[in-house]
Amino acid sequence: MEKEKTLAELEIGGRAYVRRLTAEEPALRRRLFDMGITPGTAITVKKRAPMGDPLELDVRGYALSLRLEDAKKIELMTEKEAEEALREKKDAVERFMREGKSLLEASVDTDIEDSNAHARAAKLTELMLNSADGCAVCGKKGRGCDCKKDEFPDKPVKLALAGNPNCGKTTLFNAMTGAREYVGNFPGVTVEKKEGRIKTSKTGGGLCTMGHEMTLVDLPGIYSLSPYTMEEIVARQFIVDEKPDAIINIIDGTNLERNLYLTVQLLELERPMIIALNMMDEVEKNGDSIDVKRLSFELGIPVIPISARTGQGVSELVTQAQRLITAVHTQFHEGFRLEPDHLYDDYTHSIHHRLDDVIEDFAAKADLPTHWAAMKLLEGDAPVEKRLGLTDEALEKVHAIVKEYGDAAPNPYTDNIALLADSRYRYIDGLTASCCTRKREAGKPGFSDRIDRVLTNKFLAIPIFLGIMALIFVLTFGTVGKWMQQGMEWLIFDTAVPAIDSALEYAGAPAWFVSLVCDGVMSGVGGVLSFLPQIAVLFLCLSLLEDSGYMSRIAFMMDKPMRRFGLSGKSFIPLLMGFGCSVPAIMGTRTMENMKDKRNTILLIPFMSCSAKLPVYGLIASAFFGSYAALVIIGLYIFGILLGIVSGLLFNKTLFKGNDAAFMIELPPYRLPKFKDTMLHVWERVKHFILKAGTLIFAMSVVIWFLMRFSFRFQLLTEEQVGESIIGVIGGFIAPIFKPLGFGTWMAAVALLTGVVAKESVVSTLSILYGFAMGSGKEAFTAMTGGGFTPRAALSFLVFVLLYVPCVGATATLSKEIGSKRWTAFSIAYQLVIAYLAALAVYLVTGIFM
Ligand code: GDP
Ligand code: MG
């Protein structure tokens, strides 16, 4: 038998139709379906990554990256089959449009309940559209709205914001809550959810909430409601368990088909829902058009076109959400608990009704929407099955029905998941055909493709990427960073400290207090703060990479080389973020579906020098290596990366043998980062850093100062007696361990200990213990050489700081994400051993030259 042609064999630029998936792994199959690769889908191969793998595909109008290996599991139709399928699809779409149109017309004056509700949703949408720049209820424009609260009970309203990754959720969240209204960022048990209060007209320039207090929860970005990623589980649990008053489903208007796939699944969760049709500015710019009224009619829920980025339509969205909730409360079932008429075929409908009958009572008891639970059972969703707590008898019935459904499938590669995904996408095909016209032909290159001709070009891509990385390093650690840091130091040490010093003396403060403030606090906290501008620049660069869309291209390009270490292109992004801070970097591994990849990546993140280590490198390198400081710092970064690579190879050969996970990422269109958003990103990180300096490092500085000034008998010591102080004794106890590394002084030992709390503390502690001002490299050099440090020891010390355990915050995050105590212990032990050995090697090797 001749082998069927697969997607991997399709030439670049070629377009073909999917016949079936031959992938066996359930998670991979599910992911492929969820991303829109269902039987009959047209796919164009756009290009290969510079190193030959993965592929860039055009699927349903968006760019998807897929490995050759996985592309082999997608079988293509022959031309004849494709023609047949196309004809069939066209017929179906036409029928859809015909029926929809007559229903839309009929709904105006008939009593058919369903179509009435659908029509009402469309009406609401129309109302909203017509009052586009005023409150929908009172029609007043601007801030003067003082609408009645209707009959809605006066309790705070909770809205959930759900949508695909990158469809503008965060932008909308910020537009609705106002950056300043931002409440907090609670890392939940599993995945971060953000919650904020919607700004109201009363506070000025706000949105019309009809007088209600409203909070908005930003759920993680998801493509589907499958149980295969943390994000999806968290999002669906939130909606099922916390029952938000309404869901705002934000969808990307430039990418309707794939975004609607989540929409139709959200509808099954039976919460009041409203659609925010985002990116309308881009839709217009592309010359496309979307019939909003028709869309809302077909889905049976209001659809509000918005542009989160410019704020257009956001106010209407809030008012409309409020109206929706009010309507629900006053028993008008305004477009919810309705499934679009053609979403599932008749057979699926009848099957799920039978399932509904079996599980109804169980679903009510488990507090799950019956219809949704039935669908999940059909998809073989284990968590839902477990939660339903079915009796053996019911379970048997369920399994029989589910099996019956699957057995009706035409071939062994079509399972229940495929059938349902296919059904949903068929409906969406019809829906988008009926209400959306696109100017650009499917598979034809667009704006982003033209940029990508250069940026992911076979020959240019890698040089450009390295160039960008070099530029970031130069900006952060080179002349620009240095210059900014010196400015900060001048501000703190040459201006603020002398001023505080004289002010305190003038006020008659006792000498010990002046010493505590100036030598303890200012030197510790101030020294760390002087690195603020550099850290801000680093985060600015990372943020620009992410916001522009280049970050996912990096993942696309680096997938092949990363696979050598058993990682994927997806691991590259957390690793890159590791240069900023390990905490978000480790959390960034959540998008990885495969635990093996995730663990491997997490174990490597500590090798990427986080920005808190920068002050340590900065101070010691400039003290001991003068004009070569920048070189030493960059050398440390590279050394960390190299050891990470070696460790990755090692882990891959020993700990993480076995299959690779699928690598599928969306390559979003390039966008100009919005200044405000980028600044907000940077500010959040900077704020975190300042807070840390103001609290943790402040406290640490005070504690160190006291421990250094008092002996175990609580006697106040003079500066010369510091060796007898509490800390001196403790440090002296540990110090011998570090003797072979060249820095066996008690001061170094204490500094390393405090560094476990926060890496910046290493320098602030050194400056307090050695009694030098952090602004001055010369002073530090004199003090530290006097205290037994040689340049060789300094280098070995830096290497140890680079590699030893990350701070407690990072270790706690690591422990949570890696999901096991044993792995956490392994990571800590591994870092310590590597740090010790590497520092020892550096000390011994440099001994030959220095
Ligand atoms: P999230 O991943 O869903 O949180 O999406 P973001 O809010 O981070 O947005 C992703 C990208 O889309 C960012 O570059 C935004 O600036 C951009 N974006 C968001 N809303 C709009 C919009 O209405 N119009 C345009 N042109 N871009 C938008
Ligand atoms: Mg976001």
C-alpha cells in the first residue's frame, strides 16, 4: 500500500487539506485539534525555521509553528478528495447562511423562543452600537452618567475576562481597571490570576458601571477548555466554581476562527457571557469587515466591537455587561444558556441528551453545568469524570454511550475528541463565512510575513538575533548602563548620604545612630538601589521583545538547537526571562505541557544570572578589575550559560530520557509595543525591586549592623572588635569551607548567607562588614584586599555567587512549580556542588596566571 502524503512532505508555499491525524498521544491530538487542525482544514506551509525545523504554517489565517516530526502525523487529502471536501463544505456554509438569514428575518415577529432570545442579543448589540459614545441607558455622553441601578441587588459584581493568549486581555484589563486602580497580583495556588476594580465614572474619566462596584478577573490565556494545561484547568475551575456574574470573552477580530473555538466551549459553561470583539482597528486597517449584528444573532449573546489598545468601545462593553447581569437577575434570559443551533450535529445532540439524562443529578450535586459535563465526558475528560462522582451503574451507562458515539466514527483515527472539535470548527466555518469578509486571501503573505522575510530569514535570522542580544547586553552592562549607574551613585552617595549625615549630626543624633543610618542602611539599601536604572533597562528590553512579537520568533528559531538539550523553543523564553528575575521565569514555564520539559527548564533557570546578581558583579568587578569590569561581567553571564548548556546535556542524557513533547506555538503578528503598556511592565518589575530594597534588604542591613556591633554577651563593640561580634563568630565558623576557593574570610561567608535571602544583600553585607561606601570601587578594593581578598579570590567569589542557590523567593517558586520536594532538594544540592566546583576550578586555574 502506498504511504499517504503528510504535511511534512508538502513543499514550502504549498497548500493542502488535512485528511486525518495519525498522532496517537491524546494530549498531542487534542492540542492539534484545538489549534484548528481538523479534517478538511486548509494548511499552507510558509517556511522552515533557519535551522530547518520547525515549520511555520498558515492555519485558518494565523501563523502556527509545528515540528516536522509532528507534521508527519498529519495526513493530507489527495486533490480529488480535497475537491470533494471543499464542495461539501461550501454547501454546508451556504445552508448555514441561508437558514441563518431566514431565521434572523423571522425572529423579528415570531414567537419562536430560541430565535427570540437570539434576536434579543442582536438587538442589544445594535442598541450598544448606536449609542456608541454615550451611556447605553441614559445616553449621556462623557462622565455625566448617573444611571439607576435597575432592580439589580446592590452587591459587587464580578466579571471574568477569558480569551486566547495574545488577544489583548491584559490591554483590556488595564483599560477597564485603569493602571492606577490596579489592586494586586495574587499568585494563586496554581496559576496567576489578576484582579482589579473597574474604574467608574464617579472617579472621573472612568467607565459607566451603572453605579455598581465591579471587579474584573484576568484569567490566563487559553485556546480551549481541555484538561491538559494548568492554564486551562485554572480558567475553567474559576468559571465553574467561583461563578462570576458574567464572562467577558475577548476575541481577536483578526483571528476569528480560532478564537471562536474557545467561545463555543465557554458558552457551555452556562454563565452569562458577552463578547468583546477586539482589534477592530486592525480589522479595519486590513480592509476586512465583520457583521457584528449577525455574529451576535448566531451566537445568541451580545457582541461589542472594541479596540482595547485605543480604548474605543470599552465603555460600552462595561455598560453592556452590567445590563446583561441585570437582565439575568430580573429573569430575562438575555442570550445565555443557549447553544448555537448548528454547533453540534444531530447525532451529537442526541447522544449528549442521553448523557445529560444519566448525569443530571450527579452534575447538580457536584455543582457542574450538566451540558458541559456531558460534553467533557464525551471528550474523555478525566478530572470531570472524577468530580461527578458517578455510581458504578451510572459510570457503566456513561461509558457505553461514550463508546457508542466513538464507534460511529468512520475510521480508527477519528475519535470522540476529533468528532467534537470537527463539529465545532464546522459551525465556526459557517459562522465566519456568514459574517466576516477578509481582504487578504488565505495563505497569502501579510504585513508580518514581510517582516519575517528578514527576521526569520534563513541566513539573516541568526546574525540578527545575536545582534539584538548583544545590543541588550551593551545597553545594560556597557557604557549606557554604567553611565546611568554612576548617575545614581552620585545621587545617593555624593548627595543624599552626606546630607542625611549632616542633618542627623545637626539634630544631635547619637553617633551609633548616625552609623546605623549611614553605614548600615544607606550603604546597604542605597548601594543596591544604584543599580536600579540598569535593571530597568534590562526589563525594558525583555518587555519590548515580548510585546513586539519577536519573543515567539526566538522560540521558533531556537527550537531545533534547544532540542539537543532535550528542551524546546518554548524553554528559551523562560531562560531568557531568567536574566531578569528567576521568579517570573520559573512561572513562565507553565505554558509547557510536558512535565519533563518543564522540570528540565526550571533546573536550568538558576544558571541564567538574574538581575539581582548584577549589583554584586558590578561592585566587585569594578573594584578589582577596573576597566575590564564590563568584560568580567559579560564573561560571568556567558560562563553561566555555558554551564547551563553542559548541565542541560547532562540532564538530557541521564534524568530526562524519553519522548519529546509537541512544540506548537502561535507566531502572533508583529505589533508596535504600546508605550504605556511597556512602561507598566517595567514599572511593575522596578517597583518590586524597590520594595525589596526598602523592606528585605533594609531589614537585613539593620540586622547585620546590629549583629556586627554586638557580641554574644550583648556588649557594644568598637569597630576594631568586629571579629568578636555575633556575626563574626558565626561567619568564622563557616569560613573554612570556602578557604580552598580563596575567600575563606568570615565576611565573605556571612555575605553569602545573607545572599540567600536576596542576592543584592551579598554586596550590601560586604560593604557593611568591610566598612566601605558602595559608591566607590577604590574604597571597596582597599577594604577588601585589606580583608584578605585577592583578585583571584574575587573572581572565584563571583563565580560562586553566580552559581550557588537562588534566593529564597526563587527557591520557593521553584519548589512549587517543579512539583516535588525531591526535585527541589536536587536543584539546591546541584547548584551548591556546581558552584563550589566551578569556583574552585576558577581559583586554581587563575592561579597559573595571576
Ligand atoms: P494578552 O496576551 O491576551 O494579555 O494580550 P495583550 O494585552 O498582551 O496584547 C497582545 C498584543 O496585542 C499587544 O501587543 C497589544 O498592544 C496588542 N493589542 C491589544 N489590543 C489591541 C487592539 O485593540 N488593537 C491593536 N492594534 N492591538 C492591540
Ligand atoms: Mg497578558
